[in-house]
Amino acid sequence: MWQAVARTARPMHAGQVHHRATPKPDPTPTRDQIAPAPTEPGLNRFRVGERAGAKPVIDVQPGTADRLSSAPVLMDAKHHGRMIRGKLVPEARIDLHGMTVAEAHPELIRFVMNSWHAGFRLLLVITGKGKPGPDYGPIPMRYGVLKHQVPHWLRLPPLGPCVLQVTEAHLRHGGAGAYYVYLRRGG
């Protein structure tokens, strides 16, 4: 069986001398059995100093603060400007930091719904900045679970229809560790 396979094998690099003992081919192949030698593929040669054609695109989701600051302004622009400068005083506040996700989510729902029914417009939700955990690898880990979850919860039902705008709080009200939540009229 090996002899049958060896007869159909063709050398990869024709013209190179091999120092291994090769078995003698049985019959001399005819002209029709010999395949034309493959042509050498045309490769682009690299030259030092030559610029790469296209730079890789790194698609990384922006952070929570970047997403909130680039969100369209849905409330009155004058009030929005005063709010992000810390000139408006929140009518109610809740402090979630130190809570687990399971504790914080129902508390946030209760707080926002009660505030909306009371007719409040501006709320302050304190999440804390979060603590950096151990870094185990090359992929950066975001810390501050509540800081990242609260804006998401505020977009989802039952809170989404009540909330008009969410922005990061001014430094005097907690800065990166808190959010302003501006509610729609209703209740």
C-alpha cells in the first residue's frame, strides 16, 4: 500500500537535494502523469518604514459617565444646565452604597416611584464610586457594580416611564459617586 501512495507523491520543492534515502520509483511516469510545477505565489514584500494600510478599529463600549454625558438632553435646557452645575437642590435623596444589588434594586424602585407619586422632579441617587478589586488579567475590570447598574435600572420598567433624564451629579452632591434623576411630570 505504501508503494501506491509513494508513486502518487510529488516533491514539494523541486530541484532541492535531499540527503535521505528515497525508494526507487517503479515505472517512469509518462508526460500526461506529470503535473506542471506550481508557480511561486506573489507576496507583497515588507519594507522597513512602510506604513500599514489600515489601522485596527478597537470597539470598546464607553463608560457610564461618557454615555450619560453624550445622551440627548430631554428636559428643559436651562434647567439641565443649572442641574449639571449643581445649582438645583435635589428634592429627595437615597444612599445605596454599601448595599448589595439584590437590596439596592427594590429600594431604588420604591424610592423613585414614591418620589414620582409625591410630585418631586429632581432626585439624588448616591451609589458610591466602588472599590477596585484585584486585577487578574489583561482585560480591565470595571468596579462599582451599583454605579454601573443604576442608570440601566432607571431606563427599564417600571422606572423608565417615570424618568426623563439621568446625569452624573455635580461634585457638591457626590460627583462620580452619585446621579441626578430628573423625573417626568405625573404621579
